[in-house]
Amino acid sequence: MSELAAGSPAHNTREGETPLVEMTGMSKSFGGLHAVDRIDINLFPGEVVGILGHNGAGKTVLIKMLSGAIRRDSGTIRVNGEEAPINNPRDAKDYGIETIYQTLALADNVDAASNLFLGRELRTRWGTLDDAAMEAEARKVMGRLNPRFVRFKEPVIALSGGQRQSVAIARAIHFNAHVLIMDEPTAALGPQETAQVADLIKQLKAEGIGIFLISHDIHDVFDLADRLYVIKSGQVVGMASTKEVTKDEVLGMIILGKCPPNAVPGPGAIRD
Ligand SMILES: Nc1ncnc2c1ncn2[C@@H]1O[C@H](COP(=O)(O)OP(=O)(O)OP(=O)(O)O)[C@@H](O)[C@H]1O
Ligand SMILES: [Mg+2]
């Protein structure tokens, strides 16, 4: 497919296409600690990009700069090629960037539709809550994501982990997300529910949504991601197409900072 030599900077990227998100020179320090140190990373439409690295590598800080939850010290964010001055979560949402945190942040005691419209409720022309319209809309969105979901009348606390995840995803994408950030989406799930989330991710991909998948689970990343970045001590060790590297090589990137031949090395790669 790619005629570029492995190791060339454009290798594994879609040449000529404008990335959905492009972050360059992203940095954030806390006191003397370089939590994120000049990271370059991009994401194309319909692509799942895995972000891997040990505890404290800088994954969450990086992604929080994109979601506007943390203010960056330096760096540029472009969305569809245009500079996007993202300084708070509202800005990120305006650019169609939505984040699903591990905690999901659902309101446990109300149903799926109420969660979907939490804080953005639909109202009738008399100003009362339009429950019928919200449920109809919830059925439409959930039907697209998870056609087997039928438990619309129950509080979300009664749902399984995978179903709760689909409610959280529905809420994120319903308001026009183009970019979805998922921080450890399967960490608390069993195998069946993990499979359900995998189906959801495939569905979103097919709709052209770009996904950053932050995960400790190298198997999840290999199953779901098109490309991956490994971060170590705030720097990119390397970027690779998932198909062109082995799990052992990726473990070597995570643990040793060693960049294999089929990956594009970043500033954090050790030289041997
Ligand atoms: N608000 C903060 N104040 C000070 N230091 C912070 C803050 N947030 C993160 N850090 C530090 O920045 C570094 C990167 O943290 P980050 O949370 O991005 O790691 P991570 O890769 O997401 O790890 P994990 O896999 O454990 O979630 C760590 O050393 C962390 O202690
Ligand atoms: Mg984290």
C-alpha cells in the first residue's frame, strides 16, 4: 500500500489528506516535571489511533490538552487543517471534540434518554421537558450504535458496563462529535462487554469519526487501532501502523523506549 520507506516521516500517514486533528509541539510542565514534552500527533477521519505508555507517561495530560481540561504551555492544535485555539472544554466541544473518561460521568438514577440530554434537555413550546422527543431521539441514536439495546425505561445504574458505555458514547456523539477521546474504555469491563465496546468503535469509525484510544491493554489496541503512538516520559518513542509491528516490539517501545524498524521514531526513542 505505502511506497514510502519505513522510517520516513510520512510513512504510515495518509499523504495529501488533511488530518482531522493535528497536534504539534505540545508541551506541559508541572513545576520541573515535563509531563508532556514537544509531542506531535495526528488523527485522520475514520481512524482509531492508540496511545500507549506506562503509568505517568503523559497520555492523560496530552489528551486533556486536546479536550481543553488542561491548558498547554505550548503547542498548536489544528482541526481539519485550521488552527483551533482550544483553551477550555467548551472550546473543544465547539470543535466537535468529545471525551469519554473512564468514570463515564453518567447520572446513575435516570434513564438513557435523560443521560443523553443531561444539561441540554429538549423542551416543548410551553417550556416543559419534552420526554417523548428525548426518548424518540435516544432510541434513534442508540439504535444506530447498539441496536440490541432495549432498556430505555431503566435507570442507567441497572445496566451492564458495556451498555453504560454505549450510553456515554451516544451522549458524546449525539452532539456532533467528529473526534472522540476514550481514556481506558475497557479497563473495567469483562470480555463480552469489551467486545461490545469494540463493536461500537467499529461503528463510529464507519461513520468517519476519529478516535483516540488511550489504553494500557496492548491487545485492545492491536484489535482496534489503525495506528499507535507510544509515549514515554512525556515524549513520543515512535508511531507505527498496527499491522506493521508486533506486540513484542510495542512492549519494547513501552518498556525500553526502543523503536523497531517498522515504526517512525520520535524524540523519546533511545538510540542503540
Ligand atoms: N495536575 C497535575 N499536577 C502535577 N503533576 C501532574 C498533574 N497531572 C499529571 N501530573 C504528572 O504528569 C505526569 C504524566 O501524567 P499522566 O496522568 O498524563 O500519565 P498517564 O500516562 O495518563 O498515566 P496512567 O497510565 O497512570 O493514567 C505524571 O508524572 C503525573 O504525576
Ligand atoms: Mg492516564
